[in-house]
Amino acid sequence: MLSYLRARLFTLIISVLLSSFTIFVLIEVVPGDPASFMLGINATEETVESLRKELGLDHNFLNRYLDWSIGMLSGDFGISYTYRVPVQELIMERLKVSLPLATLSLTLSIFIAFPVGMLAVQFQGKKIDHAIMVVSQIGIAIPNFWFAMILVLIFSINLQWFSAGGFYGWESGFLMGLKSLILPAIALALPQASILSRIIRSAILNTLMEDYIRTARSKGLSLRQVIPRHALRNALIPVLTILGLQFSFLLAGAIIIENVFFLPGLGRLIFQAITQRDLIVVESAVMLLVFSVIMVNFIVDLLYILVDPRLRK
């Protein structure tokens, strides 16, 4: 196990280093000068050059990459070109929205997908199973922003149970902040639950073909007893993989939903920084998202060992 953990940690470090260099290169090669963009077309060359020096844009590529990467290791992400505040403050402020939104969406997806997937297994080949597969396929095919607009139309405009957008802030109370995230969380969770329920169904059906399941059935256990006691845990390996990918997507890919509901999240911050040519914010925020994806995959690898004792050898 120790050698396995060392190998995974080494892979994690290499992945982070390669990702940081790739992100910096891709953003730096984007045409256009941030200083000229910020000052406008009427700015003089002396003013633009002075701002470039202030922002550190006059240094060569390698020095800027080393300054940025070493600064991130020490928690210093630099100063935003646009907002003139530390980037880490901007990111942490937006994470207060994006992280709870991703967590709530994944929780809803799990609570929907597991019962639905297990129900489809129990009624395999019957009308309930076919109905679940049809509904889940529709959930996968329809984009989440369409769900978001339908939810706004029903629950905000017609029923007026929720606001159509905006975020009350956690300072207004936990329940008020949570209420602001319910509709966007549902819009994000429904397509993910559709995917996850099909994966759970497929994984459990594959597990039911194993010999130990036949032995349990021959001892008198019903299918309803076999699934949670014996089949579910051994079917969790592919399910954990999908859960890890979904959490990463929900954290990094909610930019459309955040714009639909006007949520001040991390995805919206990246979108605004791109339009404002605030490269240091884009680089740092994207790097944080990439690091979160790598860390989630690392945690999923560790969960594999807990779920399946055979992997510990």
C-alpha cells in the first residue's frame, strides 16, 4: 500500500506541475496586451509601459511563470489587474458560492440516483425499468441550463417560492443562502443523477452475475436483500469514478448555471476575468480548478482501496 500511495503522490505532483505550466503557456499566448486593454486606445505608450512594469508584464516568460507558481505555493496568487485586490481574496469569496453549490448538487444527485438505479435493477426488464431508462436518457440529453429556465419559470415566476436569481449571502443566514442555491443545484443535479443512475444500474447488474451472488441467492436471500448487502459495495468502483468526475464538473463547469441565476461564483469570476483580460485571475482560478480535479481523482483512488480490500495487495 505504501508503494501505491507513493506512486499516486508522485503522479499527483507531476500532474500539478505539468498542468500549471500548460495553463500559463496557453493563457500567455492569447493575443493582446492586458495593459493596453485596461487603459484604452487613447493611452500613451509611456502610460502603457508604466502599467506593464507595475503589473510585472515586462519580465520574460520564465520569470513570470516562476514568480506565479512559487507565489501560489506560498498562498500568494498575485494582484488582480482589474479589481486591484489580492487574487486569493477574490477566489475565496467566490468559492463560498461555488463549493456549496457543487456539494449540494452532488448530494442531490446521489440521493436521486442510488434509489432510482437500485429500483431499476430490482425490476430489470419490466415496465418500471424501461420507464427509468427512458427518463434518464431524456435527463442526459437535455442541457442543464434548459432545466434551469424551466425551474425559474415554475418556481420563481409562477409559484414565487424562490427568487429568479442572485445570492442573498451567508451573512443573511444559512437558510437564506441555501435557498438561493436550491434551484441552481437542482438544475445541475438532474442531468448528473440521470448519468449516475444508469451507471449504478449497469454496475450492479454486472455484479449480480458473480458466483458469490448466486451463492447468496441459493441460501434464500431475495434480490432486495442481496443488492444492498452484497452487490452494492462491490459495484461502487465505477460509481466512485463517475462521482469524482461529476464533482469536478460541478465545481468547474457551473459557469452557465451561475450566469443564468446571477450567482457570484468561481465560474462567473473566470468569465468576467476573461472579458476584462485579467490574466492573473484567469490563470490562478483555472489552476485552482485543475488542482481540485487532480485532488478529487487522488481521493477517489484512495477510496478504491477502502471499498475493495483486494486492491490493498
